[in-house]
Amino acid sequence: MRSRTVLKLFLLLAIGIWTGLSAFTSYAADTIKVGILHSLSGTMAISETALKETALMTIANINAKGGVLGKKLEPVVVDPASNWPLFAEKARQLLTQDKVAVVFGCWTSVSRKSVLPVFKELNGLLFYPVQYEGEELEKNVFYTGAAPNQQAIPAVEYLMSEDGGGAKRFVLLGTDYVYPRTTNKILRAFLHSKGVTDQDIMEVYTPFGHSDYQTIIANIKKFASEGKKTCVISTINGDSNVPFYKELGNAGLKATDVPVMAFSVGEEELRGVDTKPLVGHLAAWNYFMSLKNPENTQFITMYQKWAKKENLPNADKVVTNDPMEATYIGLHMWKQAVEKAKSTDVDKVIAAMAGQTFKAPSGFVVKMDEKNHHLHKPVFIGEIRPDGQFNVVWKSKGPIKAQPWSPYIPGNAQKKDEPEGI
């Protein structure tokens, strides 16, 4: 009799455990996990924190409209802390432990290069939202930021034009890692093709987190005093932009004397700087907050409401910028691709991403290229205003198709404009 009672209790316990596991499995299956891989501390937090918030805002907005395939999106946020090897560890955690369907993240190219082997090994999916140096085309990555022909080349062409001041000498100033060095390699070759010699090109690099720009700016002033119109092309990244622009103002180096064209400075970075001495200096992007159109008004209003709801620092003064727009576009395009594929399976989503379109806050319909995993994007050049916003002084006639392999790098003509393994 006692053995029957024990057996009965064992069966009830087993049924209870099975029921609990089934309920857990059912609950887990009711959400789709989305990884967010951005530095929330360290030198890159000044730029990347806003991308985390944009991703969370967009996920909340998608969930409020019914989610994806009838399921809610569940964000999984990790902080690689501006530590490049840690990016790879966190990427592996997201894919193997957290079982995310997709990851939105990275800013610097060194962080992207760090995680690429992980995404390739595990067949994960990464959406990368920042302008970069090109020279890469991976099956497991969609690049929603600009390639060099969608930012760097048009910016230098503008500076050399009559409207841009007719620059003849160029200071290539950047943070010392792959994006600035490769971009400047492309720009040096481009300048050579336009007849600019090496004696009219000054190239300088500083480490991440560099804060003393007094000597560098003194050298720039000397270089600019040698008789030809000079400009600075800045690929400084992260919080080093704050001391650079402060020293620029302290030295009285005005845009009318030596204009600075920045590729990694937008509205968010300028929030920590007195912009009055910087009026007229330039930035090249595919989006500015100051653009006037219904889609941008909706995007800005959404983020301002999100900032107040989440009690973000200085919530009444939040701004939007280009990589935030690229994050927003990427999430919506991924959603569209999942719904087209009727699955979150990586290979099916990759196939469904080809040709996806979205009416972006830039005011243009942007398209994911059918082959090369890059967006067709418009280009804007803006001048810094006293309020830290930008006046657009030049824009492309429409979206420009990305060239992942720059024609200014020898041997690229033979490279295929399509990721291997597709």
C-alpha cells in the first residue's frame, strides 16, 4: 500500500514538473529575443548609449503595434564597456546563452571586427548602424550606416568645390584604429587622383580617450599658414571629440580659417560642448535632426516621449542623430524581413532582407541592396549651429548605392559585390 502511495506521489510530482516546463517553454516561445550590444560605459558610451535607447524605444513601439509574427520582442541588453575583446564574449553570450534571434550593436569597426568570427561561427545575425571604412562584406551582417562613398568621398568633394571653400591642403586627423586609418587610406588615394600631393596632406592619429589636443591644433595652425586653403577631416571617435572641439574653440580656429569636416560627430556628441565657437564647422551624415519632414517629426517626437517616460538624463534636451536613425531603420527592416520569411531563421531572414524598403526620418525611402547588404542612402553635409544642431548646406539628389569595396583601393575591381555563402 505504501509503495502505491509513493508511486502516486512520484507520478504527481513528475506531472507537475512536466507541466511547469511546458508552461515555461510556452512562455519562452511567446517572445522573440533581440540582442542589444552597445557600450554603456567607457570611452564610447557618449555615442553608444543613445543607440541602446533607440533600440529599446523601437522595440517598445513594435510591441505596442502587435509585435512580430504575433509575438512580443524581448530585448536583451549587455554592456561590452568599450572593451573590444569583451564585445566578442558578449556576442557569444547573446547567441548561445540568451538565444537571441538577432543582434543590433557595435559602433567602432574594431568592435565589429571583434564580433565577426562569433557571428560567422554561430550563424548569428548582426545589424551594424554606424558609418565605416568598407572593405568588408559579410553574410551575417547588414550595414545600415554609410560606406565611404556615402559619406567620406562626397564630403571631401564638397570641401574641394567652390561652395565648400576650395580646399587644397588636408589634415587627416583620427583615432588610431581600423576605421580612421582605412578611411584615410581611401581619402589619400582619392586626393592623389585629384592632383593633391603628399606634401599637402598631414595625417595624425591619437589613442582612444585622448584628451590633450593643444600641440596637435598648434601644428594644424602652422600647416594651414603655409599659403593654401586648408581643412581638417576628423575621424576622431568617442569622448575625445569633447576636448578636441574645446581646444579648437580655445585656439580660435574658426570655420572660416580652417573648416573641420567630422564623420563621427553628430548632435549627441555636441551636447557636451559649447558650440558657439564651432559655428560653421561641418559634419557629413545620412541624417540630421534638423531635417524637416513628417517622418522625422514623428521620430523626434517618439524619442522625446521615450526619454521623459524612461527618465533619461537631461530628458528635456535629448537629440536624435544618424546612427540612431540607422538603428531605427534596421529594426523595422528586420521586422519586415521576418514577416516576409514567416520565420526568425537567420538564413531565411537574410534572403528576405534583399530589397526591403523603409520611409526613413531622412525623408527618403531607403532600400537594402538586393545583393551587398548595405542601404542605398542619401548624403547630407551640415554646418554646426550655435544650438548644436546642423544647417544642411549640401545634399545628394537621392539615395546613393553603397560601394563596400572602394575603387580607390588597388585590386577591388575584381571583388564580388555580394557576400560569400549566400
